[in-house]
Amino acid sequence: MPSTDDGRLGPDGVEPGVDGSSPATGPHPAVLPADPVLLAQRISALLAAAGTTHRVIIGVAGAPGAGKSTFAAKVADACGPAATLVAMDGFHLAQRVLDDLGLAEIKGAPETFDADGYLALLARLAREPDGAFIYAPEFRRSIEEPIAGAVPVPPSARVVITEGNYLLLDTPPWDRVRSLATEVWFLDTPETVRLEWLISRHVAFGRSPDSARDRAVHGSDGRNAALVLTSRDRADVILRP
């Protein structure tokens, strides 16, 4: 959805796509600092435009290791109790399924997720709340497996922050995320910082420093990052840490 160059909403407070219709991407996404408080104010304006019966769904895309999970949690905290965080990573295919499909070596690539399941969840969240809880899965890095029904989204949640690598891809079925979200932002973390964070994460979960660097730079993470970066200009807002 197009924004003014400084990231402001339109004069009537509404941007295309706020009502769930397909957004029209402009040639130049707005560029804003990755300031959770500032962005919570932006979300408040989107809430006011959405009315009382619709949720605002904000997507946060970015390459592996960009800090999406931590940043999205900070934005949700800044929005207060009306916000819930739901991650795309909960839709990782189980390790047994990846083994059966021969995809274990590229775990984290687009084809190793239940993309249609993720889209179905976004569609449910985008509908007017009917008084029932919606339960989303969560990926647990400690066991490298998704856990079903781990994230409750109460009917009182007016804001859903969802983050993941592939929210801005223009290939099916990922291209449908843009029509289900109110806005999708791209967290544009400097490459040296992103790689440092990603390597540190791999080491923390048991890889040797050399193995961690190889995966981050030359392995599946490196390939996935290159793909994600091609989608950056489809964002409504590019966020600079």
C-alpha cells in the first residue's frame, strides 16, 4: 500500500488494503526508523481507520537473523494488551515430514513451511472476531519443532503482529499475505549485524562457529536471505534499525 515518502498515512487516515482488500504497492516504500513506540502510534492510526470490528494485522518481514522476532515482540509490547504476536515459523513442517520429503537439508526454505496453513490462519484473524479464541502454532528452537495450539489469540486482540522471512514474496502462495495484512514492513538490518546475530544464534543452539558461519553465509540461510532481500521493495514500510 502506498504511503507518503515520510511514512505518514493518507489525509483521511486510510491506506488501500486497510479493509483487507488487495493493496497496491507503490514504487518507493516509506522508510522509517525501527522505533517500536513510533510504530505503535502508526498502528493506532490504522486501528482508528479500521473501525471497531476489524483487526489490524501487521507483518514484519526480513532476512534470517535480522531480529524480526525480538523487534516484533517490542512492537507488540508498545501496543499494549490489545496486541498479540503470531509468528510464521509456527508453520514449519515437522522434522519427520521434512525427512520423508527429502527437505531436511534445506529446512527454513519457503517449501519447508505449511504456507497455506499460515494463510488460512491470517484469513481467520482478518475476519471480524466472533467471541472465540483462535490458537496459532509456535516454533520451539530448543527442539526444532512446531507446537500446535501454543499461541492463544483472544477475541479482544485488536492488533496481530506476525513476522517471518517470506511475507513479501511475490510467488504463490506467499503473494497472498499482502492482501490479508493491513501493512507489511521490512526490517532492513545492516548485513554485518544480521550475520553476527545469525551466527551467534546457531552457536547458541549447538553449532560450531565454523559450521554456523558456513550455514549463515553459504548454506541454506545464505540462500534464503538472498531470496528475501529480493522482496524488500514490496513492503509498505522499510524499517532501519
